[in-house]
Amino acid sequence: MSRSYTEVLVRPILTEKATSMRKNRTYVFEVASDATKPEVKSAVEKAFGVEVEKVRTMYRIGKMRRVRVVEGQRKGHKRALVTITEKSKKIDFFEGLA
């Protein structure tokens, strides 16, 4: 059973580094922690109407934090770096933000 793209794509990552990667047609998304590369590819294609060339994923472990003597850890998350083909149009969602 395939999931909808709203369950796979959590949010776009809008950092300085992610913004500079758009020149190379690469967009960064936070995705569900159990999402696979084929799921991410189909979710981006359905959501934005582009053709995906390559998907790279990474899991970012949460930072350790301490308040007085109590130690804890922030929640980690999975990121996907999605490269679209040259013939695809740019993703409009990101265009007004740079």
C-alpha cells in the first residue's frame, strides 16, 4: 500500500546551505523517518509535478541537551536531497524565498 505524499514529505528545509544547493537543481526536504527513496521520489513528483533524477537520504541524530543535572536528547529526523532533471521546471514553492 503506497502512502500519500503528505505522509512522506514533512517540510522543506530552508537553510543557507539548502538554498545554495538549488543552483544545482537539488532541493532538501525533511521526510518521514521510515520513508524509502522510491517513496520520496514519487512523493516529490506527485506534489510538485517535476521529474526526479536522484534521491539521497540521511538521518540526522538529535543533539544532546542538558538542563541543570537532567540530560536528554532532541528528536532526530530524516532528510532527503532531491535532484530534479534539467528539463523539469523549478519547484515554485521555493522561488519566492531566496
